[in-house]
Amino acid sequence: MFLNLGDIVVHATVEGPAMAGEVPVLMLHSIGTTLHVFDPQVEALARNRRIVRMDLRGHGCSGVTDGPYSMSLHAKDAVALLDALGVKQAHVVGLSIGGRIALQMAAEHPERVASLCLLDTAAEFLPPEAWQERIEAVMARGSGTLAEAVMPRWVCDPSLASSEGLRRMLLNTDRRGYAGSAAALRDARAAEIAGRIHCPTTIVVGDRDIPTPPATAATLRDMIPGARMVVIPEAAHIPTFERAAETTAAIGDHLAQFDAPMGVEGGLAIRKKVLGEAHVARAQAGTTALDAAFQEWITANVWGGVWTRPGLPRHTRSLLTLAMMAALGRHEEFELHMRATRNTGVTPEEIAEVLLQVGAYAGVPAANSALKIAKRVLAEPG
């Protein structure tokens, strides 16, 4: 999608299920690349999470303005994107300059950042004169002039197809966009963020990262209370393709700490997110000695043992439940889970397809009864 955000048009993507009460993930890429640098991670993570990505100002398909840019300007762009999408808060994953922008967001807009997962980044990218030399070279001869110098720093094996993909991203980056962001890296200072980051933070770094090596990552970790650090073996500055599985696991582990645990506690949290807090409150208020053990069992084992599993997106579990309740003629449960679609992101069009499938494999009467209930629920206000 393309969105007008102040002085530029930003290219962004939104993938994965939209779940009520869930905090989306915002991913910010490195200088000289595009949002596609996270493709392997999104393929896995978007099964159960809402993932927002953007091409930074001056990169990919987003608009270009004359530089110099600043970390605050990039952070403002990211917050404007969240505003445009109606996202109040996000877990922010940033790679290289993307990580430094994420830090700026957390410092200047702390209410918008639920947590940080920072890949191969730093509080300062020294020395400033090296960035100035890059700026002058890029403005004179284009982004391609940097390819031979940066590729061995970005990846361990430049011969890989994915490494060639990164090279193409760099070659296609507008010289003004690269130079503008290089100026932001040149001017970034640790003092801008020191003592201002208070959200849960994980710092991920490749053990063969030259621009921001593990020692630099450790310095950043020590600046942030409670931050933890993960080192990916045999990984350079951009590990998202070359060490895709390890990078995905590191991001996934960071995000997993915010997921509901299994068992009664996790089951109750998921039950509220799917069925709604009002319904769960009514059910709990109506619990008696007769059904107390049963309510605890389904909360722990159905909601906490099945709905919390990562193997299927919650959106898919919602569709499967509708299909089974319709096929079995469990009309009360079907109606309950129809109302839950307001929270699980299931659309009326998807419900229609599911009930067509029910008609084909469980019989027309079952589908017809379910359709009557579905139409009635969908016509209800709110």
C-alpha cells in the first residue's frame, strides 16, 4: 500500500491476522535495502502476528526528499505510519539503521513502543568522517559505488543468490535517500537515547558483524536496563537472508515473552481475546460448584492447551471451529464463535466460503441452519 505521510508517500505492507488486543510488530530495515530484507522472517512470523513493514524515506518505493535526514525524522515517519494504520503501540524490530530508528522511537515516543528487538545496530555509528565520505561518494556517483565495499560487511558469502538480492537493493537505492540516511547515521549520538529506553529489549548481533560487532552490541545492551543479548554464529551485518532461521528464531523468542502462557492463565487470556471480556465475565459469574471443575478444565486444556499453540494461526482456528460447529449442528457454540469473529479477524466473505464447504461435505441442512444464524449475528450492531 501507499500512504501520504506529511511530506512523502510511504510504501508499506501489512500482513498476518488482526487480533483484538494483540500488539502488532513494526519492522524497520537497514540502509540501502528495502522492507523485503525481512521476507524470510515475515513468512514465518505473520502466521500468528500482525506484521507492519515500511520502506524508509528515500528507500524502496517510498518517497525521496533532499537530505540530510535525522533519526528523529525517520522515527517521526514510523510513528506517522502507525497513526495512519490506527496502531497505538507496536513491538519494533529494527535492523542496523532500523534498529537505531527504533531506539529513537522508544526515546521520543515511548508510549508507541511496546518492546524493541534490535538487530546489528548501535547507539553511535562511528567514525562520522567515514559517513561523510560515503555521502560525498554516493551523491557524486550513485549508490552502486559502495557495492564492492559494503557487500563483504553485509554478508559472509557474497556469492549467494540472496546476497545478490541485497546488492540489487543497494544499486536501486536513490542516491539522495542513501545520503540522507547516511547523514542520520553520521549524526546519531548515544546521548540522544541514554537513560531514555525503558521497554523490554533484545539485542541480536552476528558474531562476524564488522560495522556493529558483538562488543558494540554489548555496549548498547549495557545502556538499557534489563536488555538481553543474542549472538548468531557465522552471521555478518545483515543476517536475515544468510542466517534466516536463526534470525527468525531470535525475533520469535523475543516476541514470545509477550504471548499468553499455556495452562489456566494463558487459556483465560486467550479466551478473553477470542470471545470477549464481557462474555468471559458473564461465564465466570455464572459458575457454580456443578460446573467449576469443567470451566477450569476447558480454560486450561482447550483454550490454554490448544488455542495457545503456535502451529495454526488463531484466525484459522476460528474458521475451523465455525466449520465443525456448523457441521455438527452445535448451534449455540456456532453462534458464540460467530460473535468471536469480531475479535479473530474472520471476515463475512470467509464465513460464506466455510459454510459453502460445510454444505458440500456435511450437508445442505447443516449449512442452511448455520447461515441463518450467521446472518442474524452479522446484522447485530457493534
